[in-house]
Amino acid sequence: MAQRTSNNVDTYCSEPHKQVHFDSRGNLGPCCQFMGDRPDTNSLEDYLASDWLKEIKTKLAAGEKISSCDFCWKQEADGAKSMRQKRNEFYSNKPDKGIEHIMITFGNQCNTACRICNSSRSSLIEKQYKEMKTDVTDPDLLKLVSKQHNWSKSKTWYRNIITDIVDKAEDIRKLEISGGEPFINVHFDRLIDALIESGKQLPGLNITTNGSFTEEQIQKLEVFDHLHINFSIDGCGERFYEYLRWPLKWDEVLDKIDILKKYSWLSCEFAIVPHNLNILNLTDSIRFFKEYTAFQERFKIGFSWLNGAPWYKLDNTPSQVRKDARDQLKDIDLSRYTEEEKDQIHELYNMIVNANTPSHLNMLKSHIDMTDKYRNCNTWNIIGWRYEDI
């Protein structure tokens, strides 16, 4: 049965009908960008049958812009194509097969503390916040570093979902994994092993990673219908990368990209989150990763838009810096880029054009001061602009 077309096109979203997302605490929801409270359900079946999910579907189909989906509404208002629009387009005029996409955020165990990330996705940031809390005087920053995440399900939910995922392996189109850092999480390895040992025809596998994989881990994934790596990277070159992705090292990242280049059966997108700390490194990153992978079509450039930490938004930069960033993007020779990449670079340009409403500036300074002290570095000597110039 083809998907219905009578829904309100301005608000309808395929994801509550097509995707199930397990967040880092094991709570189920319609997608990774859904920011509201999630239902109190303990199994995949209970979630799919819940009145909560039915209400979400009804409201979006009827034209209501629910606040939990503000991330997509804001993207659309800023001139970028939201995940809602992209997924609706993908499923348009396709047979309705029910849930096709399962995404699992494997907790917050992570070996890096990315500047724009948070303690629900990084155990290193959680550790930093605990250690720095007594030194914080800014009330907004104190609220952030004191936030307690509900880990009441502990690690049991990781184990409990393995059977459900294996049971549905032949019915879904895509299994998507993020973290934390999946490749250092033993529960991720156990899920992969259980799927491989099942002997079933396995779906496509999409993994978001900072590159902390071994070659052996990559090799064993060839049995999936397709392997796609979302290489979360944000910057290029030792100076920018090691500042943004502390404590990872640039040379090690290049080694990991070289591993991916060996295996023609996988694809990779270098996923960059544009923000005010990397705005002057965006064009260099776009060029570098395309050139380093010899413009092979299976290696692409893509962008994930900032979801949280509004003090790091593109707006919080000097106007001249935003102009310089736009001029740099216009200088890229796009003749060897895919149409999708051209569209995304054009979206990025428009996002910078529309980034003219600074806010959360006190929080920007406080968060940078705290993190610089913890890492013993100076942000303003690295990023190419200064706070006073905003």
C-alpha cells in the first residue's frame, strides 16, 4: 500500500511511522532529533502500540507543529532541508512496509569530548563537568554542568534489545548506530556478533563514529547488506581537529580513513557540524576530505546541523567572519562534487547568510573559559576570531 498523500505537507513526518529510535538511556522515540519527553514503555511492541505514538502521528498529520520537533521547524525556517523533508521525500510513493529503520544510540561511553557535545553523549564530558562544577560561578553554566541524566535503566536495555533486533533483522531496511562511540562499546560488539551469528539476511548498517574502529571491526561488517560510515569529524588539520575533537589525534584519523579507502564495498560521509568554532575551517575541510579520498563517489561530504548548545551557533561570530566564510565557500570548484554535495554546500551558505541573531553570549564565554582551563588551551588563539568582535 502506498503512503497516504492526504496529510498536511507542512507538518507531516514519516519518521513516527517508519523509524524507532532508542536514545542513550534506552527510551524509545520517533527519531534522534525529537527533543521532548518520551513515553514510559519497556519494549518495542509496547512503544509501537502506545497512545503516545498515536497522538504524535495524529498531530503532525493534522498540521500541528509540535514543540518536540522544533529542530526541524527551525532548519526549514533557516532555508535548510530538514530531516523531516528528506525522509518524506525518500518514502514518497513507496509501498508502506511499516517500521523500516531502527536507530540505537549506545549510551554515552566515548573517548572524546567534542567542544559542541554534551554529557548525555560523552562520558568524558560528563567527567569534565563533575570535576569542574565546584569552580563554576555562572548560573546558566552551573545548571548545565549540574544536570543529572536518568540512567535508571543502567546497561540492561542494551542486552534486552538484542533479541528484538535480531528478530526484526530481515524485516527492516536499515539499522543505524550512534553513541557515544559505538566501536568502543562492548554492547555494540555483542549486538553485531548476535546478528552475524543469526545467519539471517542482514539489513544495511549505518554507523556514526569518530573513527575509533579497528580494521578487524570494519572487515566483519561486510556481511551486512551495505555498510555506511558517518565519520563525525568537524574539522581538518592538526590545529583545528585536535582542538575540536580533544583528545583524539589528527594523524590517527588519517590512518582510519586509509582503512576505509581499502574496502570498495562500504561508503562513507564525512559529517561536519558547522558552528562558530569551525566556521573558518569549513571550506578547508570540504576540500581536504574530497581530495584525500580522490573524489571517489562513495566518499561524500555532508553536514549535520547543531542540535543543542546554542552558544556555539553560527550567529555567535563577528559579521566579518561570516562574510569571510561565505566568500571561502564561493571559491570552491564544485565541478567534481555530486549534486547532493552541491545542494548541501548551498544550504550551508544560506545558513551562514541567515545566521545573524547572536544570543547566549555570556554562556559562550563561560563555557569556553571552563573548557579551556580543563584542557589547558586558548580558544581565541586557534579559531581565527575573538569574542570581543561579535
